[in-house]
Amino acid sequence: MGAIVVSAQRLVGLPDDESGAGWIAIADGRIEAAGRGEPLRPPDVVLGRGILAPGLVDAQINGAFSVDFADSDAGDVRRVAERMLSTGVTSMVPTFITATLDQLVEQVSRYDAARHSSNLTGSATRLLPAHIEGPFLSPRRRGAHREALLVDPTPDRVAPLIGLAHAISYVTLAPERDGALRAIADLVAAGVRVAVGHSDATDEQVRAAADAGATMVTHLFNAQSPFHHRTPGVVGAALTDRRLTVGLIVDGHHVEPTAVRLAFSAAHGRVMLVTDAVAALGMPSGTYVLGGDQLQVRAGHPPLRADGTIAGADEPLDANIGHAVEFGIDLVDAIRAATRTPADALGCHDIGRVEVGARADLVLLGEDLRARATWLGGGRVWSADGTMHQGPSATVASGHA
């Protein structure tokens, strides 16, 4: 079968970083050609409404749809992967927060087996290797993490994670902890990326972490030393060190609009939107669990621990794009922050973009910037009208909007 050509009145994700009419040719699950202007031949599919963009990439998510990844089985993981398609997310990195190292090894190993099984079907959000957030964090900036479990990243404690390198995308740690710089170098040498987060580090300590190989910052502004003109802290380093990609939760609660605009301005092209979502995503108000601790969720409020600490979020990634645009961020910049930027930060250069050779994972966003249809490998796997087409055999031609 030859390539299927799709045209859209608004296409985002091409290398030109523009938003306008465009087209994509898809063959064998990948993008064969794409561009502006007239397509190679008359299109098979014309999308007359909405914004066609690369599938969204969530690089930090603790759970969703009542499931906490730390306490999930293969069926739970698969169910979340299927339902995440309704948010436009086509690739995601589950997060495992502070626990004992034995528990983390067990949780990530169990997840890794589940993700391989789920990914084989080709009909659910692609599950990437895990994110481990802790236990090498600052007690002062611990947020929702259990203080009693926080430890220094000594070689014997880092070794089990290096043994799981194939199953880990990145580890978040506080670079001011004893042994952190060696831990960063050892993890990076094993192929595991490192993010600075839950940290009370100075600007100099963060830059030393980047010298050692750290390339990311976990949820900018939250649970880290703030910016001051004489003590720039984690925030100052994150905004000015071009080696660092910075995660940002734009759910309307974690970061105020002015701070969102500051981040996109100072770290232009380096901001990646993340949900940091917990099991409450997609669920009604109630009680949910994050890493063994109960959270209370009320409509219009972020999830809270019993002591009032914000613990993750319940907004999907497409909603984060909408908030960013509402706060004054350019549409193309906001979409890039949820697609190409996180993909590049994770070393996944065949997702999050509309380019030749990239996976044909796509999302159609409505004018409200919420997902209306989702495709994996050119096959429509979810649409807002309630239909779901399982597997890559359902072509993008099913996706009229």
C-alpha cells in the first residue's frame, strides 16, 4: 500500500516552527514526507478543523485513572496506557517516587516487563523507560517524599539503579548530597540521564552537576532553591544554563502565569511541559494514593497530602498546553514543549516531531487545545466521538475531523 497523504489547515511540528496549512505523507507507520503548501498529490484525508501536531510526550507521570504506577500490575499499566490516548499523549515516562532501593528495583522491574508487553500491541500510549525520583533528594526540599527514606547516593546505593539502566530513562537527585557528582557521572556512563530536583543546591552546585553530566531539571520552581539576585539557586542555574532541559508543570496551580512566561523566555526551547500527574488524573474528587501515601483531591484544587503539601497534579498534558497559551505562551512554543523538547531530552529523536523518518504518532487538538483524535504509527487509536481503532491497521484515513 502506498503512502497516505493527510492535509491540515493547521499543522504544527515541522522544523520551521510555524503554525499553518501543511501536509504529511505516511507509510509503514512513519512519516515519509511532510511540508507546507500543496502536497505531493491530492490528499486522502483533509482535516478541516483543529490543529494537527505530533503526539504528546509526557516525561513525568506518577499515575492516572486511579492507578499509581508504584503499586500497579501489568493490567493496570496497560489500562492507563490505553486511556492516556484520550489526552493526546502517545509516549510517556512513568515516575516512581522515593521508596527503599529494594522497593524501587522491584517496582521498576515489574513496570519494565509490563511496558514491553503493552508496547507490543501498538494500540496504546508508548511506554518509555521509567523515571526514578528519589531517594537521593534534599530533606529541606522533599515535597511529598518521605524524609525518613532520603539518603546519599553512595556507590553501593547507585549500583542497583545502574543494574536497571535498560529500564530507566532518568533519575532525579539533589546534587548537593554527598557523593552526588560521582553518582551523576556513573549513571550517565551507564546510559541513564540525570535531572536536578528536590534540591537546595546553589547555582554553582547545579552547574557542577551539569559538568558531571546532568541534563535536566525536575519541575522548575517547585521543591528547589528559588532565585535570588545574590543566591541564584537551582532556579537561576536552570534558567541560564543551556545544557539543562527544564520540566514545568503548567496546571494552573504549581506555577503562576508570570513564572511560566519567565521560564519560556529565559529558557526558550528548553522547557518541557510535564504533568507530574497522580492516580487522580481523569478521575472525580476523592482519595487517591501516591507512593503509599493518601492524597485528597477536590475539583479545582491540586492533590494534597494530609499535611497540606501539594503532591503531584491531576491535569492532563493537553490541558497544560492550553494553560500555557492562556498565560501568554506562543502556541507553537507550547506544543513544542510537550512534543519535541521532551523527546529530545529523553534521547528519543523519532517522536515528538513531523519529520521524515519519525513515527507517525499524531494528535488533533481542538480550538480549546484538548485532544480530539490520536494516532499511533498512522493508525487512529482514539477519537473524541467515542470510537477506537485497535492496531496500526486502522489508517489515518479514519481520522476525518
